[in-house]
Amino acid sequence: FEAFEEAGGHDDKCPSVTGNAAKWTAKVLLDEGIEPTL
């Protein structure tokens, strides 16, 4: 865990991974015609 933290794990790695996952999920939903409802 310490090596992960020292490598910047929670500084830029995790936010980047979760941001990409959200972006890809939104793209798939929109590509499949599933539009957001507010």
C-alpha cells in the first residue's frame, strides 16, 4: 500500500481510472440510446 501511495496512487491514478470509467459508461449508454432523465 505504501508503494502505491508513494507512486501517487490516490493523487492522480485513482481519479484518472474512475473518471475514465464514468466517461466510458456514459458513452456506452448514449451509444445504446439510453438517454438521461432529470
